[in-house]
Amino acid sequence: MLRSMFSAISGLRAHQTKLDVTGNNIANVNTVGFKASQTVFEDTLSQVLRNGSAPNGGVAGTNPAQVGLGVKVAGITTNFGQGSTQNTGRASDFMISGDGFFVTKVGNEQLYTRAGSFDTDGVGNLVTPDGAKLQGWMANALGVVDANGPVQDLRIPTGQVLAPVATTGAALAGNLSATPVADETPVTSQIAMYDDLGNAHPISVSMTRNATPANSWAVTFTDTSTASATSPGTQMGPALTLQFADGTGAYLDGNGLPRPAGTLHTPMPAVFELDSATAGAAAWTKDVNIDLSAMTQFGGKSDAAAKTTADSGSAMGVLEGYSLANDGTIVGIYSNGLRQNIGQLALATFTNPGGLEKAGNSSFRAGDNSGNPLVGQAGTGGRGSLSAGALEMSNVDLAEEFTGLIVAQRGFQANSRVITTSDEILQDLVQLKR
């Protein structure tokens, strides 16, 4: 039989594989996170008709005469280039910009994917459409994430209650006018404070200019939640005195020296206590440090206002939603206006992503030649950053794929013509006897 016929058969097989790969790419042109593949051909062993020889004296060397025996598929490579971005607006849609894979778990098997379309199941786990659980690190009760520990299922604790925090500090900032006016009214501001149960107490701050000593102000704090028809509320401790330096507006300490920025005023003694005998009430026994170091006294209008500090306290909060930071941190949004970390997504990279094995459902598993997964935080160790409300689309280039279809079709057609021609030659050989 003619060698050309078997070579052409191998060509048909190889180009059929190229058609299969191209068809799969086109079929997945709109698959989230899909990575296109390419077929690489190489020739097979060649039959040596005559060996080559080296030059010897006056005789020149000769080249070997070899006849190829066809083509074979050398490999099918995956293009892990970045796909285009599709904005979805869904909080649970995540996109990786750069290298890396989401880590998921199906049963006891750990898989990896670029498809970032997640949702929550009945118990709040973040899952893929086929039920694989997204992996990462959950935060502790204080919102601290330990990314050095083992990965675990990421869960959105819907309805989670954030315990209230009693106020232990407050701050005022702004200017108190250095110019006295007739019938001057006190400068007022409002501060929200919270007791141990998270009950809000609107605190009215009143700053009144003293006649003596000069450049001093009396500051009082009144809990207006206890106000009645006969009382403006409960005054919290004695009035504080703000003493400014003449001509500089600097707030002085007890020794007459400018108070450095950030210094807390002497804690107010026994701030105030609720009636612990009342049902549902609790004693507020913590002193509240009042930071007045940012107050000034210059010409112009008075505009003192409260500032939020780390120890301002908060009411009870219920988880209402979440957002994703670029490093993969999932931040919970609570009804009391606070934000606290819920967990953090884990990303994995591989020394050779091309060595990953496709596991279906847009997932990969570690292969013999992929190297071990390097799991860590987004934005570190060569891992890409994350975006919420967006998905990475397929990186299939339709123009390139359609061109590949034409090339595969012509290659298949040419190899089939070789078989036809070989058949005609064999037919002529058979008919020689006639």
C-alpha cells in the first residue's frame, strides 16, 4: 500500500481534532471565564530510504533520504489570557484581573476556576452554579481575617447581629469665635452616644464664653433623651473649661501650655448611670474621654461640630449587605452604619497553568505538570486583583476561530484528495494485468 494514503489518514485525524477544538471554542464563546484552546501539530517518524554519509577524502558527504509518515497532534494548549469584562452589578459576581484562580470545593476535592459567578445557598455559603463552595478565610468576631490558616467555606451570615458597643470617647473640632458679641448665645452641637445595651443617647453640647478668665469657654454635655417638660435633660458630669492662649487660639493644658494634638481631655467622672432596676435598662459606668484638642479660637464664625472616633460606640446592627474589596475582603454592611470584615476570598496560582486538567463546569484540577497550588490573598505573590459586580468573559476570538475553521477545512480537504489520488494510482496498478 502507498505510504501517502496512511499519511493522509493521519492528516484527516489531526485536522478533525483541530476542528473539534475550534468547534468547542466557538461553542463556549459566551461562557464565563472560559479559556480558548489551540491545536499544535507535529510530524511523525520518518522512514529512512538512504542514510547520510560524512565527507571522506575526495568523496563528498550525502544527506539522508527520508520519507515522512504523516502528522500527529503534539498538544492542545490553553490560552490563559485575560478575557473581556462584563459589568453585572451583582454583589456576588467577582472578576480576577490578572493571574490566579478562585478556589472551590466539591465534596473533598479542591478545584480551581476563573468563572466568578457565585450565589448563596440555603445556609449562606457562596457557591458556583453547579454547587461548588467558594473557599477563603472567615473573619473572627472582631472582623479580623487570618489568611495564614487553612482555607474554608466562605459563608455570608445573613441576619447576623453585631453587638452594640458602649461609647467611651468623643471628640469636638472646629472654631469658637474670638470676637464677643452682645447677647451672645451658646455655641451648640450634637453627639450621639450609646450605652451598654446599644440605646442611643443624643448628647447636646453647649459652649458658653466665660467673662473671666479671658479666652475661656465653659462646655457642658446634656443627655437630652431624659428631657421632660420641666428638665432639658441630664447633665453629664461637671462643665469642662476650654482655655485658649491669647493671640494664638491654641487650646492650653492645665499648665498653661499648648495642648498637643490628639491629647484626650481629663476623663469626665461617673458620666451618668441609667436606672439598673428598670426592666431592659443597664448602667453606663464607663468614663467618656472628650477630645477637645482640635478646637481653636480665631476670628470668624463659630462652627464646632462632633467628630466620629474609634471609640464613639454603636447601636446593635444587623447585616444588610456586603461588598468586595480589591484584595478579596468581603465587608459586611450593617444597619447601624458600621462595616466589618466577614471573610476574604482565596486565590491560587500555579507555576504552569497549562498543566491543569479540565474538570468540567468551567473548573480545573491540579495536574501532574501544573505544580502545586500557591494559595494566598489577591494582589500578593503575583495574584491578580478582584472586582465585584463584574465577570470575566470568554477570551475566544471569533475572527481567529473562523479563520482556523477555514484552515482546518482546507487541510482536511487536501488530505482527503491525497487519499483519492492514492486510490486512483492503486486502481491503475490493479488494472495493469488487463
